[in-house]
Amino acid sequence: MLAQVAGLALLSALSPTVLLVTAVYLGSARPLHTTLSYLAGAVAMSTAIAVVVVTALRGAGLARPDFHTARFDLRLGLGLLLVVIGIALVALLLRPRPAETARAGGTPRIVSRMIADPSPHSAFGVGLLVFGPGVTFLAALEVIATYGAGIELTTLAVVLAVVITVVPVWLPLALYVITPGRTERGMKAFNGWLRVHGVAVLAAAMIVAGAFIAATASAA
């Protein structure tokens, strides 16, 4: 169970928007305070979603052995939805896009506006917004909720899912603390690459995650 949760959470972490915001904040005037606030918002939102979803699915009885068909349908549906979203992104990628949109790498406009003037206060809100419910993260929570484990293993799995999901924030932050100059230069270069290839990365992550979830539906 933990391996499946870790894999799905890792796929959930492959978000160009999350990485792009991290790169912007680490290059801001107050990189540590701003990125820490962003991380706090990310952890708060991810944890809240995890608690609500796992509690709701457990309360609905989906962990019971006689609910195998419902678990199969739910997981297969999540997987197919991700694949469809990924294919739609590929189609979008193949269409000509305005230069401004291409440079933004698919970043939502509201996020672009909020990170235009980075500050610790707005960064917390961006963390809440960017780490809203995602299909891949929800799939990881579905695995946790329907496994039927005890409170200790369930708590460990939730913590693991949250920690891995927010790795695009805390890992660059940790590297910045150790080697600020090198990390800032690397993140700026990565930021430029991500603005060009972000949609392609997101599409690939969606399709891979959806295929994985659909393939494991029978094990639900």
C-alpha cells in the first residue's frame, strides 16, 4: 500500500505550476520567508484534503471487502479521467498558442497575478490555491482509504503522501539553504525551461499516472 501511495504522490508532485512558483519565490527579494510561507500553505491544503477525503471514503464503507466493485469503478474512473486530461493537454499543446501563454508554461492566470509581486503573505494563499484537489493526489488518498489499515498505518500513509506531494517546494528550499547561489541559478535556468515545456511535462505526467491507476484498479 505504501509503495502505491508513494508512486501516486510522486506523480502528483510532477506539477509544472508548483515548480514554477517555487522557482519564482526562491528568486524573490525574501526567498526563505516567502518559500516557507508557500510551503506552509501547501502542507495545510494537502493535509486538509487528505483528512477529509480519507475520512469520507472510510465513512462510506469503501474499505469493506464487499465494496470491491465500487473501489474498482472509482479507481478505474480516476485513471481514465487522468488519461483523458493528459490527451486533452497534448491536443492543446499541438495547437498554436499566443506567445504570452507559451511563455507562462500553462500557469493559471490567477497564480501568475499572485506571484507577480512575491511576498510571504500572498505566498501562503498561493500554496493553498496551487495544492488544491488534484486527481492524482485523490487517487493516492483512495488507496489509503480503501486499504482498511489501522490508524497508525493510515496516518503514516497520509503523512507520506503529503510529504512527497510537496517535495517540489521543500526540496529546492533545502538545497537553497545549503547552497543558495547555485540553487538560485539552477532554479532560474529550470524556470526558463519549464515555461517552454511545462504543458508537455504535465500532459506526460497525467497520462502515466492515469495508466498506472487504471492498471491497478483490479487490485483495489
